Amino acid sequence: MSQKLFETISLHSNENPLGPSPMALEAIKKYSQDVHCYGSWKPQTLKEKLASKYQVSPNNIAVSAGSYELINLIIHFLVNRDEEILTFDNTFMAYSYNAKRNGRKCVISNMSGLECDLEDLIPLCGKNTKAIFFANPNNPTGTIVTHDSLRNLLETIPSNVLVVADEAYYEYVTNESYPDSVQLLKEFPNLIILRTFSKIYGLAGARVGYGIASESLVETMEEKRLLRSINILGKKAAEAALDDVEYIRRSVSQNSRGKEYLLKELRQLGFAVNDSQANFLYLPFHDNNQKNSVYQTLAKEGLMVCDLEIFGQNNSLRITISLNEINQRIIDCLTQIKK
Ligand SMILES: Cc1ncc(COP(=O)(O)O)c(C=O)c1O
């Protein structure tokens, strides 16, 4: 076996291929001396930094051990046993998965294409609906919900229904009709915005996410969050990464270069790939065999993409946009299949 079979490249979890921000790494090194200590109860400095970035009060910021912790916490503590959550079929599986784990009913709206159409949720919103979850950009399809459609949903549904806009990839978005959700929050206190340090900030393993929401929802989320669930290295790395403007700029430009290259080459090879507002591309296939063959061919080269069977989508793959040389390896490999 050749050496390269042992070197796998992660293209399945939408991590930043540039690695962590150099400033975050510095902070981790510096504070690693302090890991014998618990650190403060509340991540107050991080809350303040985020508050100043978004021009809200620190009381509007709930920091968590990854946004995943907040998704679980919202479902567990803000949705009662007899209430339901509402989401889409081809979206981030954490919403339906956590509903199931917590014994909450999850009503699913079937998407007719790659977009999460919030209008489709309105007739499904019943007396037991407590929270609506959607990812924007959507994972795995890379499409966005617009400002107008989010506003329309918020204006139409009852104000006691929580609307959770999971904006894990928001730093990559270039489409101008993307929502200014922090602005909408001022009008609609039932909106909860989720963001994370796991994607563009390159800190997936450090587990830091946050929510932006009304003071009363933040208070509840903080009260229910496991005491000390955020570790000091993650907290310090996140604070430093927020200041690493140059790294964020490089990450955005690397992603947009990689996206243009992959879109062009994949389309030339005949793949029906859609544009994406995030750091991954969605690849649909005619059938399961065709998808499996592409997956296996890439895997043999150590290129590990995401088989969306785990999302309940049997005929599609999701590929994280990577560094130029890796993107090129993906194309070289797929060119062999098409020959
Ligand atoms: C839409 C979406 N939300 C949340 C997450 C999880 O983020 P975190 O690492 O902050 O828990 C992911 C990770 O893939 C994601 O795609």
C-alpha cells in the first residue's frame, strides 16, 4: 500500500483548512500554564467582546461549549414535554436528533429543492409548536434564507414560538439578501441567533459557541447550562481569535478562491453542483451506487468527504472546501472516475 492511503484529509466536518488562528494558538500556549485552575464561572470577557462586536449588551450573549450545547439546551429546557419543534428534512441533523434524545416531538417540513423555505413552516406551526430550527446558510445544501423571509416568518407566527436561526457559517456569506438577524432581534425577542468558533475561527476542538438573544432567554440559557462547561483554553482562544482580523480575511478569501475553482471544475466534469454560501459544497447524485462510487474513490485517496446518509439523504455528498492543493486532488481524483 502506498503511503498516501494512511494520510486522511478531513473534508467532512467543515473545519477551517488553514488550521487555528495564530493568535488563538498563542493564547492557548500562554494559558496552558493555568489549566490546573477552574477559571471564572462566567466567560465575562468573551461575552463583552462579542457584545461590543455586535453592539448589544453582554446580557444578550450566551456563551456555550459549542453551539451544539445551546441547541440541546434550548430543546431540553425551553421546550416542554408536550410541545414540539419544527424543522426541515435536509438540514443540520442536530435539531431532530436532540429532539429525539430529549423525548420531544419533531415536525419535519420536506424541502422541495435545496432551499429552506420558511413559508412552508407557517401552516405546520400549530398550538404545540414551541421552537423552529433552521440553519442559515443551510448545512448541507449551502443555500440561505433571506432577510425578508425571516422577517415574514417572525411577523406571521405567534410571538411565543422561538425562532432559532443557526448561523454557524455566517462569516462566509456574501449574498446581500442574507438577514441582519441582530437587527431583527431588536424587534422580535423570540429570535435566537446561534454562532460558533468552530468554523471560520478554526476552533472546532476547543468547543466554544454562543447565542445572541433577549436578556431573559440568555438568563435562562445561562442558568441551565452545565456549570463550567466552557474550558479556559477554549475561552481564551476564542477571545484571541476575535481579534485575528487578518486570519479571518485570509480564511474568507481562501474559501472563495477554493469555491470558485471547485464549482467550475466540478461543473465541467458534469456534476450538478449548486453554489454555496458556506465553506462546503453539496453534491447530489442520481442514485446511491453512483454516490457510493464517488465516495469510495475519494476515500481511497484519503479524501474523506461527508456521506449524507447520516442526514437521511442517501444520494448526496458534502465536501468541505479546502486548500488549493487539496481541492486540486479532489478534482484530479474525480477526473479519473469520469474518464
Ligand atoms: C449548522 C451547524 N450548526 C452547528 C454546528 C455545531 O457547531 P459547534 O461546533 O459550535 O457545536 C454545526 C457543525 O457542523 C453546523 O453545521
